[in-house]
Amino acid sequence: MTRKLLFTFLALSVAISSFAQKWAPVGNNIKTEWASKIDPSNPLPEYPRPQMVRKNWVNLNGLWNYAITEASAESFKSEGRILVPYAVESSLSGVGRRITKNDALWYERSFSIPKDWEGKNVLLHFGAVDWQAEVYVNDQQVGEHRGGYDPFSFDITPYLKKSGKQTVKVKVQDASDNGFQPRGKQCIINTGIWYTPVSGIWQTVWLEPVAPAHIENYYVVSDVDKNTMTIEVDASTSEGDVVKVAVLEGGQGYSAENPSSKVIAEARVQNGKAEIKIDNMKTWSPDSPYLYGVRLTVTRDGKVVDTVEGYTAMRKISIVKDKSLNAYHRMALNNDPLFQFGPLDQGWWPDGLYTAPTDEALKFDVVKTKELGFNMIRKHIKVEPARWYYWCDVYGMLVWQDMPCIADHSRKQFPARDKEVVEVSAAKWSHDSFLGGTYCDIPLEWKSNFYREWTNIINAFKNFQCIVVWVPFNESWGQFDTPAVVKMTRELDPTRLVNPASGGNFDFSCGAEGYGDIIDVHHYPCPAMNFFDRKFVNVLGEYGGIGLPVEGHTWNIDRKWGYGGTKKDSEEVMTIYEQYLDMLKVFVSTGCAAAVYTQTTDVEGEVNGLMTYDRKVIKVDIPRIAKGNKSVIASMPK
């Protein structure tokens, strides 16, 4: 090797080493095995939107400059580097700092526009930012978004320079549980069932070019009784443009990255809709999760100017009465009664908090839940990235989707919360009755924001066929005007069931007016149905929580607990779990239509997961528990 080549090689090695040293996970808490697989130059490289795939795009995940300033600040000086898209409080961000409602979190990075994007509009996409985001391109504000769980985008074409480096800045404010926004289990004082806050960018950021005429969105409603799909299409088009929809052969294990090319039916979109007949229809179910490919195109002057790849499924969720003397209401999938049984899934990670370290990790939870013999997941007061629902679609996992709560029912003064926040958050929780519960005294500003964010969440995720139930409220946390909220939910999506209030504070008028479908009781630790109403589908929305701490795999927090205490080993957990299964079968035979076991994984101070928080230890015997779970599902009278 010549001296010149040696010098070049050494300089390159130093540069690579220097780059690698700019990021490392922080903190001394447990981490998943996927943390070590993250490439800081390209974290989460998968196209983040499997229902709307375009091949030409640029991922902006990676190391950004960041700073934390006063909320009123209009500029910032970089304090270091943060790994996007991991929340600033997380280990994987490389920062591990918290912000308050008086702070602003700033992000900045540069990017270049590929030369072959000339003549196209450039869209800047954010999978999710918690909670309020102001976005600037080349120091010009392009827009603002409020909402910690729904995706959003801006057309940044007018703000781009003709050439050279472009810059994007994001200013984020987030009050967590000291404000009025939906926040789920985030709490400034994280203890018990309340977890570390999540602030800032926590899902993928990316750019993509589109023609002036392009697909903006689409929504598929399947009708298994008529063998048809109705596809509603939003497109930015002009007179003379032609929009077409093609349905493609798919299958089990469908891949959004490698869609099928065999067209089985197609139609032209007229007045924003197309109806397609599906011959030899294959339905989607947990046992046979068949997915059809979908391709949408926009043609102008005979030339295809935009193509979007996606997928859908033929499936129907409805209510039927069984043939028992009591004619219990049951949930049916594709007109067949099906007992839905699955874990309460918080969706938290010890290293990434809201964000799974990798797509492989995100898929892992879904696959393991399937292996454990469940057919459903209740996604608990959190909304996941689109790819999580994609994996549920691919593997055949039914989903109950909660709305992240805006408050809890505690009257206790949390020292980190303002007095007015505590006062309006309080409610009386009635577990097992139509009587006795009270609403939170929610101000109009809170309500209006709740309606807006819940609308955005439903519209953003209703294209994922795995979702079969919407759950707007849980255990009275931030609960208000239930009939009105349920009515709105039904109007936004009449194709799914609505579980108005999981765990109590039931409102009879939800059923009397025909809006709500489900009565959902919670009982810990053993299963029990302390309340039952024949006009509804009756479910056990939470039970279990058998605790087992596993040394070396617990969060760095003093209190480690499960409902009903903690057990000494896996065999004791299995014995109690199987006792609960036997009890559950009795309730199934007397009208219980679904059950949710707490929970998928440990989370921070909770050790009641079927897996440890770092996913390195499965606490139960997989074949044994799968056999028991499947026997409960099969026990429901047909």
C-alpha cells in the first residue's frame, strides 16, 4: 500500500469511527437485543407506510442536531446530536433528557433533493411527533401540527432552494400529563402503571416526490356478503386525469415491499369511488390471513404519473346471537361467531419507549402473541406505527384499538401537575354498574382537541383490516360525554364495533340509542363477570396480571409488582394461569364473548408480562399456554 493510499485509508477509518462515536444509547437500564443492531446512519430504514407505498423516497431518520430551550424561544443553539426517531427521553435517542410544558425541544438537519425529483412536488412526512410540532424548511415555517399519534405531512416545494443543501427544523412542545392532550400512560412521575413520558419525534421522518396529479389517500370497505370491495379515493387531479384501482392476487404472508403483479380485477374511479367484484373470494381471519394487493394509478395524457401500492382484505366484523336459550350476543368474523382472546399490549420498550428499536422488534411482539395461541391484541391507550398494524394484518391478529386517554380518575395531587389539570381530571369510577360513575369536568378546549385527534387517528388507521373494535375510553380516565363520543366514532367508521367505556362508567344511553356495542368489565387478578347486560356484547376487557420478576431483566425501579402480588417461578405462573383459563371457560359458556389478559410484556415497574420488558425471557411454556388459550377460544358455543 502506498503512503498516499495508507493516509486516505486511515483518514476514512477515523471519520467512520468519529461518526460512530456521535451516538450511543444512554442510561443503565435494560435493553433489548435489537438495540445493538441499530445503524445510526439509517435507523428504521423500512418504508413506513405499507398501505401507501411509493418506491421513490428519502429516509430522514438518523442523527439530527437538537437543543432544549424555553418554550418562548424562536431560535436555538445546538447542544448535541439526537437519533431520530427515538423520543428524547429514551435511551436510544442518545440523549435521555426530559422536557416540561415550559420547554421547547428543537431538531435540525440538512438534506438534498435528488436531481431526478425535478418538476415534482416534494412532501415532508412525519409518522408521529408528540405533541405540538412547528416545522420550518430553510427558516420558513411550513406548518404546525397538534397530535402525538397521527401521521401528517406538508408540501414543502415552495420553500425549497433551487439547489444545494436544504434545512429542516422542528420545534416541539409537550406537557405530557400536565396538559390537555391525549397522552396514554405517560406520566411525569412514572410509577406503578404510569410510565416515562415520550416527547418529540418518535416515528419515521421522510421525503417523497409526487406529480402535481397524485393519490392522496384511499379507503377500502369490503362486503363479504356481496363479494365486493368499495374503494374510496382522494386524489389531487385535474379534468381529463384518469384514476384506476387494480386488485391483485396476494396471499398469506403478503409483502408490501414485494407486491404481486397479477391483476385479478380493476376499475376506473368515478366520483371518488370504485366498486370491484371479487370472484373466488378469499376472506381474512386469524387462521387464514389472506391479503389482496391494491394498486392505484393516476394517468394524464396517456402517461402514468403516479402509482401507489397497498393491500387490503375481505373481512367482516358483526354481532350475532348464539343459539342458546339465552341468545347471548357474540362477535362474529365473516359471519361466524368467534371468541376473541388476547393480551393487553402497552407497546412500550425499555430502550425506545414508544418506538421499537427495529422493525424486526416491532414484528416480534405480534409473532410471539400468535405463537402463544391468542387471536387478538388490545392495543392499550397507545397508537402504533403503521407497520405494527401491517404485521397484524399479515399474521392474522385481530386488534382492539384504544384512544390514548387525556386524564386519569385520580383525585390525588401529582406534584408535577398544575392544580387546574388535577381538578378537571378527577372522576368517580363505577366498575360494575350503569350507576354511580361521574365524568371528568373536561373544559371545552380539551374536548375539542380530543375530538380532533380521535378523528385523525380513526381516519389514519381504519384502512388496516386487523382493527375490529374502537375503544374511546378506559376506566373513566378523561371520560366525558360518552354517547356523543361513541356516536362520532360510529359515524367516522360504521364498519367496526365500538366499545364505549372499557372497565366501567357504562352509559346505558349508548345502547339505547344504538351507538355502543359492548359492555366491558375489568376484574383482577382472576377472571370474573360482575356485570352483564343482555342487550350488549359482554366481554372481560382486563384480568390476570400474574407477576413474576426475572433477575437481570427488570427495570431499574424499586417497586416491582403484579396484580395479586408476584410469584416465585414460571411453573407457579403457569399453574395459576391455567386455573384462570378453566374459570374463563365457565364465563364463555354463560355469555362472555371476549377476554383480555394483562399483559404482553413487563413495563417499567410492572412485572406482570408474559415476557420480560427486554423480550429476552418468555416467562411461560409456549406450547402449553398456546394449547390452553386455543381451548378457551374453541369453547364458545357455535
